[in-house]
Amino acid sequence: MKRFLMVVAASTLLTGSLFAQSAPTNQPQNNPNSVNDRRENQQDRIANGVGSGQLTAGETKNLETREANVNREVRDDRQANGGKLTQGERNQVNQQQNHLSNSIYADKHNAAQQNYKGQVGARQANQQARIAQGIRSGQMTAGETARAENRQQGINQQIHADRAANGGTLTNAQRQQVNKAQNGASRQIYREKHNAAQQPK
């Protein structure tokens, strides 16, 4: 009986710690590096959502635009204060990151999913995998990711509209047009992953 209770207690602690890692948090961070640590954590969560299809291109674009705005604010505040954030600025950034964390969680757990069909869909999935890898590695900044996902969102919307107009399929001309648009998006992803810009550390 004693052994059974210990197993139950251990599994309860493990389940609680796993939930704490996946659910959004509103708790302030006491670590002086928490602004950078949280930014990196948020980017990892977004990359995982992009890679799994839990985040659509539109959701990712919105999240990364917000992340880029927070990053810009942190950079400007640090420049104005000799490379450091005041406690008030740190609290404000923490609150913004809490809101962003909640949005990432909500977007990853809503009904919207990135769906891929056929050869065109395989290409879409490949582009999203490349973007996710760029986010994870820090090769793509939040702003670059937002621009790449904006382009992907436009392509996805065009594919959806074309399929809706043609009973769920694409004509050869539409497929060629999508392929051309994906070629341009592919070059954009390559440029952004190989330029000098890096996600701030």
C-alpha cells in the first residue's frame, strides 16, 4: 500500500510539472535573464506549433509580429538605459510576454490547423518545416518570420479560393501559379535564413 501511494504521489508531481511546462503562465520571472530566456522559450513554442501544423500561417504571422514588437521595445529600452532594463520596463515586458504566451497556447489548441493536400500541400508543409527550423535555430528573427508567414498566408488563401471555385481541385494553370509563388517564397526563406540578422540572444 505504501509503495502504491508513493507511485501515485510521484505521478501526480510529474503530471503537474508537465502541465506547468505546457500551459501559459502569468507568474513573474525572478531570473535577471528572464526576458531573453522567455523570448527563446516563446520562439521554441512557436516553432513547434509551426512544425506540427497546430499554428496556421496567419496565426504564426500575428504571433511573430507581436514578438517582433516586444523585441524592438526591449532593444530600444536597453539602448536608452546603457544596455539594461529598469525594473518597470522588465515588468512591462514580462506582462507583454505573458499575453503572448497565452496567445501561443490558445492558437496551438484551437480548432484551426494547417492542412496540406497533394503535391501542392507537400510543398506547403516543406516551406513550413523550413520556417520552423529557422525559428528554432535563431536564423530567422521574429520580423523575418512574420514576413515569411504573411507570404505563406497569401498563398494558402489563394489555394483555398482556387479550390473552392473548382470543386476542391486546382487546374494545371493554377498549380503552376502556386508553384511560381512558392518558388518566390522559398527564395525569401533562404535569404532570411542566410542573412546577417539573427534572433537576439
